[in-house]
Amino acid sequence: MSGRPLRVFVASLSHETNSFSPLPTSLRAFAADILHRAGDEATRAQAMAFPAYGDALQLGAERGHEMIAGVCAWTQPSGPLPRLVYEQLRDELLADIAAAGPLDMVMLVLHGAMMADGHADCEGDILARTRAAVGADIPLGAILDLHGNITTLMADSATALVGCKEYPHTDYRARVDELYELLERTGRREIAPRTIIRRGPVVGPIGTTEEPMRSFVDSLTAREGRDGLLSVSMMHGFPWSDSEHTGSASIVVHDGSHPERAGAAADDILSRFVEICAEVSPGRTRGIDEILDEAVSLSMNSGPVVVADGADNPGGGAACDSTFLLATLIARDVQNAALGMIWDPQAALIASDAGVGARLPLRIGGKVGPMSGAPVDAEVEVLAVRADAYQRGLTGQLSEPLGLAVVVRIAGVDVVINSIRQQVFSPECFTELGVDLAAKRLVVVKSTQHFRAAFEPVAGAMLYCNAPGSLNMDLASLPYRHLRLDR
């Protein structure tokens, strides 16, 4: 590899699978979000904007390497993939590798919580088959979402696994730099990485912006470069993927110089993570009435108060049309409030056809299943209609189309209804439609944590609500069939 440009293959097959989601995952779903095949210029820009995939290709090009772009496939979290859909996409990735010819490095952008019928460990399957295709000596690595469930097959098949450290996931580019450097150094025979994993219990999602998790994440970075530790990741896991692999895990990639210290570090990292989860989790499981009592009280002095409806977050596989919080806001006659976004294309179309200024009876949400609640029937006023609004996504760019989107007012609540199912990442979900967040006392967002970075500058306070939904935080109530607790 010395003295010549490297031939580097990059591909992505990513899905966060919610075993309890009422929504199926089809090939059409991928095509509606991101499904880029090698050489397809029509979808290239969309794929290049996908976190980590585009970053890896850009980084390699900046280093003067020959970059070979394979398939890039992603869709919103939902239920397990049908076997044929998963195997088709996996085999396309493998075919791209075969067509690429001799390679010096392979870098995959995966998730870690992808499941399909007959495949409980999709990432392990992808990595094992990729390893068989490229041989034992080619550096092979994967970027993972920290909400992935790590398996021995994944660790054994890859040269290195690197999970993002932040939630919200604001550090994908940094993790790409980290993994690329590891693989390049491996190819140049400067290092021979080894990977240790320690698997822990199932936990709910914990943000990394506040203490004590903030200091914990900083401590992970501080360990790297010491005692032979090359990379350290703490995978929180994804509890709504029902498999024997589900749970948290520490990942330590080391150079082999001090294996006992690497093992001790993996144990210590996992132990501290579990302690933190025990400290902070109880405060994140309060129900609707308790949260709204606090939100209304806080809003007297520090509005707007942002309330996260994480249980209906489509970014974790929920339908995004639940009405539990909306119905309660209306029943409690809460004024100067906003809620978004409810995924209801039919209601959005009806309101759009009626036009701005119209008053009409409208049935909103509650359509997908029991975890969506009952539909809200109300007399509404149409305040705004747009089909060209965007929000900032994980990359911070104004790149996520809302589809047909409307704002309707029900008593004191402005409700954003749209036709493209997605979580709220940024205030544009409201402001692009004329909703003045500064004038609101309370704002409910269909998101768990990714909203936080963009809303922090405008929020007086932020609260997490555990309403009913497909991402309900009461994990003990979920109908697991395959989860193992003997860790």
C-alpha cells in the first residue's frame, strides 16, 4: 500500500429495526428515503448527504485515494425487513465489492440494530460475508450508530468497529476520521488492531449532552491513545430490537501491546455506563400529566418549554401519528402551545384543499394502530400550507423535506401535520410554516433526543415525556420473545 493511492470501497446498508413497530419495511420504503446504486447520478447527491457515507468518500478523495462507491440504502426505522428485501440489498452490496476489483480497504456504514426475517444479526451477516469476499488481510471496518446491538460475529469479522459517541449523533464525521485512520494504518502495517467487546444489560436511550453522561463520553475519548487503546466506543444498544443480542456493549479496539489493560478498560467502561443509566433513567419515565404540570409551571417564567414525545418518535420506528399528548393538551385547555409533526397525509391533504383561513372539521392522527391512540376530531382553522418546506437534519443542513405540510389550530394548540414520516430535528418544522416558537409557552416534538441540539438555543427548558407508544420507555411491559437477560 505504500507510495500509491489506496483503492477504498465504501457502502452503506442501514436500518434501525423496531420489532414492535406496526409499520412494515419494504424496498419501496428505501426507495422513498435513500436507495443509491453505484453509478446512479440521479441519487448520488442524496447518498452523499447521508452521514458517514458521504463523509468517508469525501475524506478518501481529499487524501488522494481512489474511492469506489457502492450501494447506499437507508430508510426510517420500522419493523423487521422481509427476508427477500434484506438479502437483495445485502447481495447488491456484495456484488459491488466483487465488481470493484482488488481493494486496499473496505469501510461500511451500518447501524447495529438491523433485523430481517430469518436474520437476527444483519450487521454480523454483512460483515462476515464481506470478510469472506475480500479475504483475511484487507482492512475492513464499520461505522455504527451507538444504538446498535453488538454481536461476537460483528467483532470477529471486522478489523475495527467504531460507534458514534454522541446522542444526538453530532460526531459522525469525527468517527469517520477515526475509523479511516485505523484502517489506513492497518493497511500500511503500522498497527494490527484487535477488538474486545463486553456486553451489558438492556437500557433505554440516554442523551450525552448533560451530566453525568457528558463527562462519561469525554472520558472515552481521553482513554484513546493510552495503554495501547486505539478506539473506544460505548454502544447504548436498541432495546426495541427483540433478539438475543439486544443490549448495551463496550467496544475497545487495541494494538495488542497490553491486552489485559484493554480488557480491564472494556469492563470499567461498561460498569460505569450501567451505573449512570441507573442514576438517570428514572427521571425520564414520567407520564403525560406529570410532565405537562411541570411544563405549564416552568413556562410561566422560561418559555417555550419543549416536551419530547419520544414514545412516538419515528426515528425509532414509531408511527408518528399518536394523539395522546394532543388530546391531553386540548382537554386541559393549554394555550399558546404547538405540537409537531403528526404524520397524517390524508389530514394534510384535506386541510390543504380547504386552504389557508378555512375552518373545518378534521380527523387527525390515531390511524396506524393501538399505540397511535384514538383519532382527534376537532374543528380546526388552517393557518398555513406548504409543500416545499425543509428542516435541518443530523448534518445540520436544511436537507429534510417535510412533504405536504399544514398547520391547523385547535383551541390553543397549533398542530403541524405532514405527509413524510420523520422525527423533529429542528425548529424549521414549525418556523417554515409560520409558527413563532418564541411566542409559545409549550412545544411538543415527536423526537427522543435528536431535537435537542437545534432547539437548545430557543428553549427555556426541555422535558422528556413517557407517553404510550411503540417506543414506550417501560421496557418491562414490551412483549419480548427472544431477549436474553443472562449477561
